[in-house]
Amino acid sequence: MASSKKPDSPATGLRKGLTNYGDTGFSLFLRKAFIKGAGYTEDALSRPVIGIANTGSSYNPCHGNAPQLIEAVKRGVMLAGGLPVDFPTISVHESFSQPTSMYLRNLMSMDTEEMIRAQPMDAVVLIGGCDKTVPAQLMGAASAGVPAIQLVTGAMLTGSHRGERVGACTDCRRYWGRYRAEEIDAEEITDVNNQLVASVGTCSVMGTASTMACLAEALGIMVFGGASAPAVTADRMRVAEQTGTTAVAMAINRLTPDKILTGKAFENALRVLLSVGGSTNGIVHLTAMAGRLGIDIDLAGLDRLSRETPVLVDLKPSGQHYMEDFHKAGGMPALLRELRPLLHLDTLTVSGRTLGEELDAAPAAFVQDVIRPFDSPIYPVGGLAVLRGNLAPGGAIIKQSAANPQLMEHEGRAVVFEDAEDMANRIDDDALDVTADDVLVLKRIGPTGGPGMPEAGYMPIPRKLARAGVKDMVRISDGRMSGTAAGTIVLHVTPEAAVGGPLAHIQTGDRIRLSVKNREIAVLISDEELARRAAAHPIEHPTGDRGYRKLYMQSVTQADQGVDFDFLRATDTKESVPGKA
């Protein structure tokens, strides 16, 4: 006769993940005894526990408003009847991370995942902002499987320099380029340095941080309308309170990441990445996040989407405006309304409603000039294009919306730098044999060659050419560039040079052809010559002696798999997106 006993309900609250002392009753007794030392009552401890990942750090000005956000999240949690408990994790800032923040992204994801697993929480609020923190948190949360909701710190405000509006960090690069070209002096570069970052918060343009905020909202893992509010505004605090309230409902309904972060949701995010003129880093991070859930991102499919998804957001570096303008123009709800015919509207969001239902309830459209109508785009096709050829058999990326149209069909002589040190030693030498028509090639700044795939792909224009007024050249590397940067720059060349990719065997004087129209990046030598060079100069894979560096070198994947660790990806592939047309 079958048993009538119902299966046990999953443990919740303080009963989740009890420390093993061989006696579960004692484990709970001991846990309560210690937490009561902080002044909690039995009533408080009986409520849903909402963890709040605190990534505040004095090394991280992008997260400088974390204390205020935590208080607002706690208010929202308590208003909804939950118990908020904040806890620290690694905090990673782009400008304060050596050798690069990307090197530490996977470590932060592991820290986030294991702290979610180790500590009792029914849902978790993830507070992130600076470039690698949001993907790290979502990678970890996807693997941990606990209901999770993303809260970004928000963008900084813009400043003013001698009557000109400026903001980090597209304008950082523009002014530094002018300084290198000797168009401005040391006094002015010091003056503008005081104005580029006008408040705490993430970069004020559509760099990687803003891109990831928009993608999180497109994925449905953030409250609707939560991506764009600047860091130091009341709107940002209200988003934080709403995030706390939503987290309690997610805990009660057990709305786990796998129910939200589906293949269709990632396809929606790819559409948004293309339409905002987003950072090239966005594709690496989306690939890593999807890989945790057994979803592969198909670069050929991404390129197909790019041909039919226009750039609608007029923000630097692809346009002219800043994130605070995007927010005032209606933010992501306004953009998603324009993209609606291209989106999967049945995807689930953290509210428990579908994307379509959220759009139906969104405020009405109004006249503004930051988010363009679908039929009047800032750029007719998507911001990114996927290139292939004998130089990048595994693919490469170019941000075509921020490139020079006159250089996107170009053939030139390669001027090769073997690594970042070689470039630093020679790029400003007046004796460097280089012209504006040449193609700069930088090797060994990929996932292992960097290590950490640094943003050195934005190679400076050689000083003697900069002084002559050259503003852009075709540049190629296996590294990344900041989402705040612009230029005709081919990135993420796969396989990278450090593991024996064809890029390793390019020599100064070779002819290189870039054709964005044909989606080609090629070196104009025969396969036989490439093979001969490879045999003559075998590549020794970089290694690490100990610690995290050793783990990183042993385990990191290439750009087309998100530069994640192989052992952190899902063991089985469930689907590939975008689906076939």
C-alpha cells in the first residue's frame, strides 16, 4: 500500500542549511542562540530571511552609495514582513584591480555563490554596479539556485569642464587622447580630471556597467524600471526599497533564477545589448551567465539579430547623451516599448508578471530625443558585429556603432606588438615604423595571455600620428576594451595568441583585411604559411605557480565561452540561443 505521507517541505528561514553537528535540533538551537546575541526576537527570526550582498568598499567609488542602498532594501524587506540580513562579499572595481577586474570576476562569482549556499536565506538581493560585479553576482546566483534579484548602484552624475558637460569615461579617453596629441596642456588635463567623475556611482555613459544594468532589467532579474536611476537620487533609493519588497515575494513563491533566466530571456537581453550600443564586454558576460544554466550563446545567431536590431539609444560612446538623460527619457521601459515587436513577451520577471504584462502597465510614452523610435534609429543595425576568418576562426567582435565608417572596409599593413609591455615600450617612439593606414595588432592580452583579458584592446594611437591629427586606426587584439571607448577596434580574437591561435603568428608587414560588411577579419597569407610559422614557433601555454593564478590559468575558457572557469559551467547544454530564424 502506498504511503500517504506528504514529502517534507524545503527548509526555510534559519532552518536552511544547518551546520552539521550530528544533531539538527542542536544545530538550530545554537544558530538561534548566536543570532539572538545581536538582539533578534523569536518573531523576527520566524520570518523569511532575505540576504543582502554588500559589495561596499572604500576602493570602489562605483559602490559608494551601498550603505544607503542597504538601508532602503532593508526597509522594503521589513515592510513586506521579511527579515533582512546583509553580508559582505568581494568588491571589484575596474580601476583598482590588478592585473584586471576581469581576472577577479570568476573569483567574485564563486564568493557570491558559496556565501549564498553557506548562509540561511530564502532570497538574496545582489547589490552591484562596477563592470564585473553584476555579471559575477548573477553567475553565482544562477549556480546557487536561491531566489535572487539584482540591484545596481546606479550611474554617477555628469560634471562640467570650462562650460562643456563631461562624464566618465568616454570623455576621460577623449581628453587623454587630446593630451597625448599635445592639443591640451598639463594644467587642463588636471582640471578636467576633477570634473569627469562628479559623484559616486558607475560610469555615466553606456559603458559596461550601464550595459549590464540594462541587460539585467531585460533579463527580468531586476525590478522593472530599475536600471537607469542615477546613484545619488531619490529614484535610486525607491528602486532599492521596491527591490527589498519584491525579494520577500520571490522567497515566498520560490521564484528561482532558472525560472527567469531562460533562453528566451537571454535572447531579449541580446536584443537590448545591440539596441543600446552596448559594451562589447556584454557578450562575454551574457555568455558566462548563460553557461551557468546550460545555455549556449551562438555568435552566428547574435550577428543575425544584429542585422535586424537597430541602435535606438543616443548615448556615448555611440551617441551624445548620458545615463541620467536616458533615465529622464523613460529608461528601459521606454526602450523595451520600442523593441516590443522583437521581444519574447512571455518571459517571467522578478515581479511574477511577464515582460509583456510589465510593458502593458508601464507609463505612457512622451516626447524626448534620447530613445529613438524604432523607425528612426541612431544606427540602422545593431551595435555589435561578429567577424570570422583565418585570423579569428572562433570569432571576433567589433562595436560597429562606435567605429569609423571609413575604416570598416580596410586593408593595411600589420604593425605588431607581441604583448602589452612591447606596446608600452614602442608605441610612443618617434622611430616606430607606422602610418595611419596600417593596422595595429596586439597579442597576448586574451583570457590567459593577460591574464584576465585586460581592456588594453583600446590601443593608443602612436604619439607621432596623434600629434599629426590621427584620431582612429584599425586595431586588433585578443583582449577587450572598455565599453566607454570608441574606435575601429577588433576584439576578443578567438583562439587567443597565448594558446596558439593564428593571431600568435602574425608578423609586422603582413597584410590584414577587415570587412565589416562581409563579417571578415583575415590575414592575407596562405594556410600553409600560417602552419609553417606555427610549427617553427610552438606556443607554451601560460601557467601559474600557486593560488588563484594557478587555478585561473588551468581553468579559464576562451571568449566564446564567456571566460568563465570550465568547472563552473553547467555540465549539460540545454539549448542554444538565439534560436534559428
